[in-house]
Amino acid sequence: MSNSTLVSVEWLQAHLDDAKLRILDVRVADPRLPMGYRAAHIPGALPFDLNRDMYEMTPGGPRLQSPDAIAAFLSACGIANDSTIVLYDENIGPLVGSAYWLLKYLSHADADVRVLNGGWHAWTRAQAPTTQDIPQRAPTAYRAELDETQHSVAAWIQEHCARADLVLLDTRMDNEYRMGHLPGAVNLAFDAALNFETQTLKDETLLRAQFEKVGATADKEIVVYCRSGARSAHTFMVLQ
């Protein structure tokens, strides 16, 4: 993950009053923390519940809402296409990775999507300011256009999996991988990117070495997958 994508507690504190900054608290999608946002959050942050705000339930399971519905939600949050968005969850886990990927899929890639390294854990450990106030933002006119290059379908993978310049990266745990995986896939669990002691991402040198060890190098096209998309979204975020 580049330094421009990953931000520190110190950076975010220094930019809290920036007019174009929008902070999204994705902890509310974590069932272990049902009161998280209401109990306290970073000043200026709005709740971002992926399950409620981005998906709709169908007989076949959750399905991403239409671009128009998602654009309406982001507009109501005061998010514009030129906003700088900072995401955080409890530490820096699959929830924030899922939100990051989703915003890239919605073509916010041309703007500024960033992630707080260490999330809420790092913020409170640094004794940075918190609040219970819910900010009021003037609505915008967000435009959501799906970027279909940000995901692959089974037919495409079947057609291209033999390419020498393609890496299929299974981000599930080792035991899941050993029970069965896509032909030719290599395994690097999503949490290999985490420093469990500090609950932050490992430094770039260590991360690069881990990816290179399984053949996921900068000259390759990398397709990540897991079971539901959350863990692979985290690895997608790290690869940025």
C-alpha cells in the first residue's frame, strides 16, 4: 500500500478541518461493535454500514445496490467525486478493505481514498480526540460509474488462468487453501499483512517480500479471491 493511500493518526489529526475531507466509520458493519459509532467516533466521521447502505438482500443472498442508489447515499453523506475520503474500522481489517474496494469499483479511483493505519485502535491509543456528535453535511451530487476492471468473473478466470503473467492469489487461511482452491492459485492469507502487536499493516518492505515469495510481483496481473470477497478486498487494498 502506498504512503499516499495509508495515513497515520498524526496526518488525520492535522487534516480534520480540511473542507474536502470526509471520514467514514465502517465499524458499524461489525456485529461485535453494535454501539461503536454512537459510543464515540473520530470527529467529523459518518457511519458507513456496508451491509445496510451498499447491499440489498435477495433470495440468492446480498447483492450490491444499483449505482444510482449508492450515489444517493454518498450524496447524502456530503461526499463529492473530488472529496478526500478516509476510511477506518476497529483496526485495519476486512471491513475497511471492503469499503476501499467498493469505492474503487464506484470509480472514486480518480479521487482520493485513504485508510487510517491501525484504525480506531490506533486513534484511541494515541489519545486523539473523539466525539459522539453526528456531523451534518450539505448534500452533493455524487456520480457513481462502475469500473468493471476492478473485478473478475469465473468465465474470465477460466479463459486466462494459464497465462504466465497472471497470478491467482487465494487470500483465505492456509487450512482453507489446502482443502481446495482454484487450479494454479497460490496462497497468502490476508492477515499476513498485519502486525498483530500494533494492529497496523506491516511496513512496505516486508509486505513486498511476502508477495514476491508467492510470485505476486509488480510485473504480473494479480487476481485475488477468498470465500465472500471481504478478505480478498483487504489484500486488494494492501496491493495498492
